[in-house]
Amino acid sequence: MNLNHVRVVLRKELLDLLRDRRTLISLVLAPMLVGPVITWGMNYYVRRTQQQASVQRFRVGLNQAVPLAGLEDALSAAGLEVTSVADPRDAVEKKEVTFGIDVTGDPAKPRVRFYSDNSDMTASMGRNRVDQALESVSRARTREQLAKYKLPESVLDPFVRERVNVAKPRQMTGAVLGRMIGFLLLIFLFNGAMYAAVDTTAGEKERRTIEVLLSSAVGRTEIVTAKIATALTTSFGTTALTMVSYAFAMTQIPGDQGGTPMFAFPTDALTIAMLVALIIPVAILAASIAVAAAIPAKSTREAMSYLTPGMFLVMFMGAVTFIPGIDNNILISLIPFSNFAQTLREVLSGEASWARYGTTVGANLVYSGIAAAFAVRSFSNEKVLFRT
């Protein structure tokens, strides 16, 4: 194989892509803006909703079949509007009130039922205020009982409880975001390869330029290698831009302690090298699969119909990180796309096993080689390339 021929074809394919303004927007501009905009937008919305829930005067429907001293005052003190209703549950379901409280049972030990619509995000955030009011009433009744039996209030809190999260920001990044990032990166890798693969195969058929390329001195293997390299470039480039933009956006989210960022993406040379070495084989695999699937297509529309089911398959295999109880092991390390998502989470957490990491990278290199060989074979078959 003549690498100089591959370089010439690769340059030609990249120039064709870069001349298209839509390509620059979808492969360069969008990845750089989508991450920060989505992340900041969601963070702003959640924090704004939390602030509103902390001051909003929610309506509470109260029915005290059994009087509970101090309950109405506690709810009012929490900034809630209390109204008497006959059926608190029905009032919540009909949206007449936000929360409902029904006090029934024995006057010595009343039963308190708290109704809320948990599908309402704002109401769910404000529910804590009702819980605190109920807790204050419970503690007041407990203090009365303690005073009745001349017991100190200290028996309510026999020890001091403190919750300390020992996980470092990087570990939180892997535990919380690692599952989502691996899934998203698989989508970006495959999506970035799809556009270039379709344009350099089915797109060339539509433009009737593929015959000129085939009549040149460049061999079929060299042409396919260049097309895979083009898809690899767009796939890896788009993913790198997306990952950098998401990393920057996530580090701007303040934590709970002193404004310290909640998440910390690794910046040391070893981890960055591990991430690159982990992504490249999957990018080659995605590019090879995309090119191989698009070669038989007569048009870009037909090519996309072949590649879209593949996207869903990749998403399904990458979703393994969301399944509880499934940890990375040698078996998972041999499953394409699933191994990438699991290993990426470990690398981001700083807890990667060299055995599983090596198995994942090696397995994906083998799979990418098989996919590339299949693409070369399909491109060399006239019946597949110019099917009628």
C-alpha cells in the first residue's frame, strides 16, 4: 500500500468536507457550543427552580380529623399557605393544592398522611419544607412526653451525626458523570464518523465523482484507507472538541463547600494519554463500520437508513454503564462499545485496572481491524460497490 496515495486521497476528502459550511457547523461549531450551553442551561434552570421552591408559598390542604397541636402553626412558619380541605388526596390530584396532609387515627398517636405529586419538579423540591414542619411538630410532642417523664431532651440526640463525602472531585466525576460521558462519547464518535463516511461513499456516487477516483492510479485498498482515515478524523476531532467543551462546562459548576467545583476532570499527561489511546481504537471501529455500511448505498438517504440502526445498537451497548450491579471485568472488556464506556468511567475516576484497560484497547484494535478489512473487501467488490 502506497501511503503517499493515501495521503493525497485523504487530503482531497478533507478538502471536500471543509468546503461545506454545514460540515463546519455540525462537526466543529456545534460540539464546542452544545456542551457548555446545555450544561450551563440545565444548571441554571435547576438552581433557579430550587431558589423558587425555597421561597414559593405553596398551598397545603389540611384535614385534621384528629387535632395535632402546632401543626398548622409550623406549616405557616415554613412559609406555606394552609387551607382546610375535606379530602387532601383528592385536592392534590385535582391541583387545587400543592400538598395534602390528612391527620387521622388515635389522638394519643395520630397517623399523618402526606400527599404530593412527585412528577412536579418544583413541588418535589418544596416538599422538604413540609417535611421539616412535620419534623418540628414531632419533636415538640416528643419533648412534651420527655418533660412528662422528667427526661432530658438530650436523649433525642444521643450522638452527633456528620456526613462526610471522602470521594475526591475526580472520583465524583467518574462515579456521576463517567456513566453518562461514556454513553455520549459513543454517540459522538459514531455520529462524527457517519457524516464523513456517507459523504465520501454514497455522496460521491451522487456527485458522480467516484468513477474518476476509481480510474486513477490509486488502489482500492488505499482509497478505502483514506476514506476511513477521513471518517476517523471527523469522528475523533468532533469527540475531542465535545469532550473539552463538556469538561470545561462541568468544572464551572460550583460544589456545596466554599464554591469548590463539584467535578474535576483529569489534566495529567498519563490520564490524557490513556484517554486518547482508549478513544482512538473505538473511533477507528466506528469509522470502519460507517464506511463499510455506506459503501453499498446508492444515495446518502439510503446510506443513512443503513447507519441509523447501527447508531441505536451502539447506544444500547454503551448504556451498560447505567445498569446497576454490572462492574467492569475481563468479559465486559471484550464486548465492543460496552468495554469503552466502562473503562472510560474507571479512567476518569483514577481507578483503572491495567489488565482491563489493556484488554479493552487490544480488543477494540482487533475489532477495528476486522471492520476495516470488511470495508476494503466491500469496496473491492464491483457488485457491492455498483449494485443494481
